[in-house]
Amino acid sequence: MAGSGLRDREDLTLDLVGVAGLTALAGGLVLLSSSQEFGFDLGATVAGVASQLSVTLPAAVLVVVVTALDLAAGFTVARLARRVPFGSVGEAVMWATVGTLLKNAVLLGLLGGVGLFRAPVMLAVNVALVTPIAVQLGRRARVPEPERRWSAGLRARLSGLGSWPLAALFAVIWAGPVILQLASPVVPFLDVLPNHVAPAEHLRAFGAFDPLTATQSPIYGPSRSLLGYVAWLGALTVMSGLPAALAISAFILPSAVLVAVGLHRLGRVLVGPDVPLWPWILLAFALTTSFARLGDVRGTVVVLPFACAALGLVAEVMDRPAAESDPWWSGSGTVTGLALGAAILVHPVIGALAVATVGLVTMARPAALAPHGLVATVVASIIGLPQAATMAGVALPTATLAVSVVAAIAVGAWLDRAMRWPARRSIVAAAAARLPVVLVALLGAGAVLALLTLPDVVTDLGPAAIVSGAGLTLEAIQILLVVLVGGWAIGSRAARAPVVLLAALAGVAAAVATQLIPGDGDALARALRFELPKTLHYWIPVGVAVGAGATLGLVRVTSRLTWPLGPILLGIFVVAAALPLRPEPIDRLHLGERRWSEALAAELGYAATGYWRGYPDAREILDGPRRELIEAVQAEIAAGRLGPDTGVLHVARTFQQWDATPLGVFAGVTETTVSPDAEFSIHTVGGRLHLLEDLDALLDSGGFEYVLLEPSNELPTDVRTRIELAGFGVIYQNERGLLFRLST
């Protein structure tokens, strides 16, 4: 009875924590509902969602089904790589995600170059891979015992949530991105259109992608290509048959689920089975920039399951007894490298930070991890070679992507076998143990040399810059950092885990290193100085959130905190995390820590009005006349006259997508834009933007078979005449523009 009474007390206090969080969240939303930046009207949100459901709900269902098929095929790939069954649903889903990405990358490499990356072929391949699973499920008695226990274990976890108010708090917070999805027929964020949506639409339109440097929107060049993202979301777009802008928006829910699974699985590896992580890691993650951008479906967020898979496996190997057999046929080092390589393909900067973290953890635990880390780094580097070459502007054939994955597996398996000899392991471990000294010496020498030879670095790295950079980093993790420090004090394994701490250190080191690059260097150097520190707002808080969330779970059960101190601390956390109390207000694009009410209010506001305010259509970007122009281009594609390599020249008063019709994004064609405001900056380097002075040369170059002219008073009055004199004739026109085709 005493035990029952104690349990009732714990349940009650946990319920009170959930109620406190829900109350604070509601209060925060009330405070923000009338604010200038985050204001929203709940009735307008409901109406906004309802107005789009006829489009977004069927798309959501279809993309969930296609994603499930894709993941099931990826699970087959992952399961074939295992000696033993997966031990949990979370582990299986995580590695199925890695298998899915690599499978689609190989398929893009094999099929994209020959125009066969099409729905019938992709569906056939995936169904063929899923068939063994269906056969195994049909023979239930032959399913291995750990896999048979999955459903029972999942039911037990669902029935043991610990607190329904706490579960409701999680559900309300994490519902925000899904609400935004149901109100968004076009994925809601500006800079995902050129390099996320346009390549996927190109694959849907043509089933082709070659070479790897191919870009469709003129705004971004190959330096911003994300080959793994193109393979994965391109496959989902092709198999669903939906326009890429809608298909990627419909992927918000599957992406959120996969991110949640990856984070929870990483936390479970770090703390073991005895600490109740639900829903603490996911509530902690909801404070991060990455959570606020779940609705973007951007590469910096979609990459997280792959990084979590790699870091989790490293943590497992670090704690694995020496006598225990490796569960992977090719070796854990190879599999870690495959996950890291997948991360590089989805987002090169986040992938590189994950590789750096594995390297730092290896140097911290050389005896246990040196051979593993060496193999993982080699494998990830081989997979990442096509991505690196693409970003450097080297036009490799698409087949290179498939070759790199296969070669990485072969080399990794060979290296893993070679590292099984004790003498070789000792040599590698000894070398890894000496690496920190070498790296510190090299970094120190590089810093001194930069400071002596590059005067602007002295200014850039002055005390004010250092304090400002540290302040921005701390602002992005302020509540989480307090929890993490508290976790260190009470002995949280996750708070002290090398994976968590060294992930943050890798980010800090990368930030310092990029600032040593001259500020007046070439475009690539300036882009690194700008992009990498910004990306750290997606990297550092995630690792800290895993450590902080696991610490919150430990607060529930640790004997070092006498009752009711634990529940009080949890209550303080949920209230502080929910309320939008800060010295200065933030905006909706804030790169930093978001209170739960701020993230949810932003999503409710966008759902009410449409994300694309200021565009021709606030929800679909395209208004009627612009959509008719897109349909005219699509008719040329359907007729076989406009192919994947056909150049389309677009003449408009601006290249900005809030005015000019985005042909690359919505038709998937290879678009080049001529406009008076053509921009040449770190954001557009490598793109195809030209000033009006280049128009005649482009028309006479022979590189274009189509021209779209959107007339404007800001364009010369003779533009149409110049186009017609170059041999182009009008094949379609409406009130918005004229589509020309080269006369034959």
C-alpha cells in the first residue's frame, strides 16, 4: 500500500507539472495573440486550415503512405546489414531512415542519369524490397523474438506515458508544424524553394537529373545543392505524383516523426533503459531553432535523424563490452560512416559537424573508438566526395553518387575487418591518443599566422566580436544550458556524455575557424563566414537539448532530489519554457531559443494568413495568370518539346520569386533569369542571374529554346522586338506574360 501511495503521489505531481505547462502555454499564447510580430486569431487559423484541407489533407495521407513504403524498403536494406534483429521500434525506424536515404541516393545515381527516375520504376523497386517483409509477417511464427515483442513493447510505452496532461502538453506543442502543414499547399519558407523544391520538381517532370551540378532555379548555384535531400524528397515527389512544393510541405509530419524518433533513440542510448525520457527530450528540443523550422522541411532539420543515428552508434560502441560481437555484418564503423555520409548528402555542414563530433569523441576515448572512428571517417568521406565536388562546381555524372555509396561500403567492410587485429587496433588507438596535441598545435599555429598576416582578422576576432558571438550562442540555449549544468551536478549521464559535450565543442571550434577566414576573400570564403555560424544555431542546441531532456527525465527518478524538489524543478522548467518572457521581443525568423508559445503562435499566425504574405497568392505563391504560364510550360514538357536539358530564358523586372513566376520551382525546368536587379552575392554565387546588358548575347548564344517575357514598365520597350529578332515566336500569352519558342 505504501508503494501504491508513493506511486499515486508521483503520478499526481507529474500531472500537476503537465497542467502547469499547459496553463503557462495558454497564458503565453494569450500574451502573444495581440503582439505585432506573433499576433494571431484562432478563428482565422481554423478558417485558414479549413480552406486548404481539400488539397493538403489528401496530400498528407498520400505522402504518409509513400513515406511508409519508402521506409519499409529502407528497413529491408538496413535489416540485411544486420546479424541480429533490431532491439526496438525506435532503433529500427532510425536505421530504416538511413537505409532509405542511401537506397534513394543509389537509385538517383543509377536512374537519374538515364531519365528513369520515374514513378513506375521507383514504386516497383520499393515494392520488390518490401516483399520479403510481407512474406515474413505472413509467417508470424518465424519472426525473430525481439521483433515479435515490438508491438507489445510499444503498447506498454503508450500506456505508461506517466501523465496525460504532460502528454497533452507535448501534443499541443508538436501539433504546431502539422497545423501549418495542413494550411500550406506550398512548403512555407522562402529559401527552400530554389534548392529544395526545384530539383524535386525537375525529377517529377523529367525523371532525370544529370550532372550532379544541375540546378533548376536561377537563384542558387551548385554550392547550395543537397544531393541526399534531392534523392529522398525527389523520390517521394516522384512516387506520390504531387507537385514538389505540395509534396515537401506534406512531408512535415513524417519528418517531425523521424526527427523525434532519432532524438529519443539517441537519448536512450546515452542514459540506458532506466531513465524515463518521454516526453522530456522532445519538450527540450521544442525550445530550439530546429524545432521552430520543422515546418520548413529544410535540410538542416531533415538531417537530424542521420546525425542522431551516427552519434548513437558511436555511444553504443564506446560502452560495448570488448567480448560482445558486432551486430552489423560489415562492422559498426562502416555503418556509422554510412549514417555520417547520409548526413553529409542531406546537409553538408551539419554532416561535417557530425563527422567532427565523431572525431573528437574518438580522440577522447581512443582505446574503445579509434578503429571505429577511423573506419567511419573514411566511409563518410567517400560518400561525401560527390557532394564536395558538386559544391566546388565539378560536374560529375549522376552515376558517381551510386558508385560512391557502393565503394564506401566495400572499403568500410575491408577496413573493419583489417581493424580486428589487436596489433592494428593498438597502433590506431595510440595515434588517436596523440591527435589532440597535434590538432591543438596546428590550430594554434594557424591562428597566430592568421593574426599576423591578415589584419582584418584582428578586428573580426576582437573582444567585442567574441563577446557578441558567445552571447548569441548562449541566447540560443539559455534555458537548456541551465538544465544541462544542473544535470552535470546531479550526475546525469547524458549531461556528461562525450557525445553531447563534444558536439557543442565541434560547433564552437567551427565558428572560430571560419572567422579566421579573411572577410574580403572570394565568394566561397565569405559564404563560409556567413553560413556556418548561422548553421550552428541548428547544431549546438540539438545536442544540448538531448542532454537537457535526459536530465529532466532523471529528475523524476533520482534519489539525489528529495520530494517534492524534483516536481518543483520540472514545473519551473515547463513554465519558463512556455512563457514568452524576455528582455527584448524577437521576430518570427529569430535564430535562437524560442519559447513554446512563440513557436506555436508563429505557426498559428502563418496558418491563419498563409505564409507567403506579399506574394501574388499568400498560400500558393502563384496567382491565376502566373499559374497559366506554368501550365503553358508544362504543356511543352508533356508534348516532349521541352526536355530536362532545354534552357529557358526568363526576362522580368526582378528575379525575386514574390513577383517573377518561379519556373524552376513549379515547372522544374532549367531557368536562367535576366532582370535589372540581378544580384551577385554569396547567396546567389554560381546561379544564373544576368543583367539586361546580357540579354542579346544570351538570345544569340544558342543555349535557349524558350523565353518567358513578363512585360513591365521597368524593362526596355524593345525587349519583345529583340526576342523576336533572335528567332523566337510567341506560342502562348496572357495578361501576365508571353512564352516564346525558338523557330525551326
